[in-house]
Amino acid sequence: MISGWRWPGSLRLRLLGATLVTLALALAGAHAWLGGLFRDHVLRQFDTTLVLQLDQLTARLEFDAQGQPLIDPRSLSDPRLDKPYSGLYWQLDRMSPGGQTRVGVLHSRSLWDTQLALSADALADGDLHTHDGLGPQGHAVRIVERSLAVPEQPQARWRLMVAADTREALAAADDFNGVLAASLAGLGALLALAALAQVAVGLAPLKAMQRALQQVRQARTARLEGRFPAEVQPLIDDFNGVLDRNAEVVGRARTQAGNLAHALKTPLAVLGNAAAQVPGNDLAPLVAEQVQVAQRHIQWHLARARVAASQGLPGQRTPLQPLLAGLLRVMGTLHAERGLDIAAADMPADLAFAGEEQDLQEMLGNLLDNACRCARGAVHVHAVREGALLHIVVDDDGPGIAPAQRADVLQRGVRLDESTPGSGLGLAIVVELAALYGGALTLDTSPAGGLSARLTLPAAA
């Protein structure tokens, strides 16, 4: 799934989900409400038409000399009343004072041989009642009835009714509901897209902040940079304040480490010089050697302290190519009398270490110095990047180290050749520094038969 869209941790999905649920409920409510309003409007118009038909029948109702009702069909305006089962009907019932009803005294030709059946209602003269019932052929009809009384027959009451098939009216309401549903669905889709765009635009500053954090993590910048909304800017300012404070603490730790190194190196140098100036003293070589060991131990512990303080510090980026070129020049000068071929293979100019320049210089310097001491004629360096890791390989053509002894030489103070000067801390320092950065040092056999030291470190973008 796309990053930032996993439920329940996604703020986008939460906002979008709440918006879509609310929108769906609102549109469903609008559909029910508008559909109900239209249906009620159609039925009111339907009833109004029936009342007009009833008024017309009432105006055409006459009685002959014997008191029998008459309605001339030719005087009625709607031709459907003469067509059998046309959907529009009328009927006149006689109601006696005892409640007995003579159904269908008169009726429209459209009823043919059927009748409209209604229960006896207690209607005052001129009152209207509306019913839903069944008409001919079992179709649903809407019926409007009116109670009538004539002066010539005070004991007789008449019930005149008009009925119409509701299928067309209800079908029109259903059609409207279908069109309304499609329209609201289209509106809902557009509103959903608008909500999606709103969420994307509203949360875009968080994405910009994530990119700014990546720039800091990839050592491209030391602080969060960019323009952010007023609601996010206080968070950016506070975070930059934390970064500044962290850099200040690390800088103070480095200064203190440097002061300690200076304070310790000076007395050691004095001791070494004093021992060297005493002729014929058997202790002088021992003192000089131990002073050198103490200096290497100080260097090692200070390097550990420096890396521990700066580990993971944002904005760290050390280009490899210029630093390696400088180290190769130094090694060529130190070992010039041996005539070694010290060279580096071509590598991309953007290769960079995500850490301090001093630490990379310490690690590579130890590896190159060790390779130059052991090499017979050549030391070659090449580097590649694999994902987030930087691999730097130093190969020499010396005697190499037996596989069984490779783990031992990475221990502090272990030297395979005791005849050469040193403290046995060179490779141990590299191992310690690399581990503090989350990297490693591995030893193998080089293509020239000597030792191949592979240094793996985090790569800067």
C-alpha cells in the first residue's frame, strides 16, 4: 500500500473516511427527502386532478322527474371515461339513512362491468375523502369521494367518486428517484474527488516536512528548510531548535575531547623527550615505547568518544573522493622509499560517507597504513555503493593473513608481527569506529594474494 495510507495509522484515510461516510449519509438523506417530496407533490397534483374531475361530475349530476340521477357522458371532457379500463373511472352510489348502500347506481363506461368498492364513510355534505384502493383488473387506484344531498330527496344521500390508476404517477416518481439517485451519485463522486484533493492539499505540508527531514537524514542540510503553513511552522522552529542544541552539545563534547587530548599528549611528549635525552639508560627505549602506546590508546578512546557523540547527527556528509586522494598522497610520501604503487580505481564523484570526515580519515588512514606496511609492491583501493551502504575495499599484495588469524588481528592490542613497532590498535580502531556507525570491517584474500580489507559504512545520499 502507498506509504501514509495504511489504516488505522493513516491520517489521510481517517480524514477521507470520515468525510466520505458523512457525505454518503448526507446524500442518502437528501435522496430520501427529495424523493419523498417529489412523490408527495405528484400525489397532490394527482389528487387535484381527481378533485377537478369530481367537480365536473358534480356539476353534471341531474335528477329526472322520478328522482333518478342522470349524468350525460357526452358532457364530460375526458375521453378516458368512455374507454373500458382506461385508468380513469367514476361511480355514483346511493346511501340510505340506515347505512345501506346501493353501489354503482351510475358509473362510467370505463368501469365496464366492474364497480368501485368502498366502505361506508360518515361524510358531511360536500366533504371530500381520499382513499387508496383497487380498481378494475386489480390495479391500484386513488379514489376521491364526496357526499351529496338533494332537496327533492331529503332522505337519500349520494356518494360520488372518481378514481384513477396510480401506476403512471408512481412510475414518474420512480423515474425521478432513479434520475435523482444517479445525479446524487455523480455529485457524490465529484465531492469525493474534492474531498480527496482537499485532504491531499491540506496534508501536503506534512509531506513537505517529511522531505525536509529526509534531506536532514541524508546529510544534505543541517536544519529543516522550506516554507510551511502557520500551523506547522512552530513545530518546524522547535525541531530546528532541537537540532541546533544537539549540534551545540556535540561541538562542546568535541572541544572537551580535544582539550583532554592536548592535556595528555603534552606530558607524554615531555616524558618521551626526557627518556631520549638520558644516554645509556636501558629504560629510555621502554619509556619511549610505552609513551607511544599511551598516545595510541588516547587516540583510540578519543576517537570512540567523538564518534559516540556525533553518531546519527543530522547533516553529516563526507565526500569520499577528495579525502581518499589526500590520504593516498600522504601514504605515498610516508612510504616513498619503498616505491609502492598506491592507487585508487575510478569511482563516482557523488560517493559520500554519512559521518564525520575525521572518523573516515581515521579508519581509511589505518587501513592504508597497514596495507602499505605489508605490501610488497602495490596497494589498490576501490569503492562502490549498494543501496544505503558504502563499501570501501583496500587490497595489497603482501603475505596476507591466514583465515584462522583474521578474527584475532581485529582484537585490541593483538599484533601478528611483534618485530614491527606499533600498539596493535590500528585495525581495532577501525572496527570500533565502523561499529559505532552501524558498519563493519571484514578481512579476505585480495586478488593479488595479499589482504583485502572491506570497510562497510552508511552512505550519504
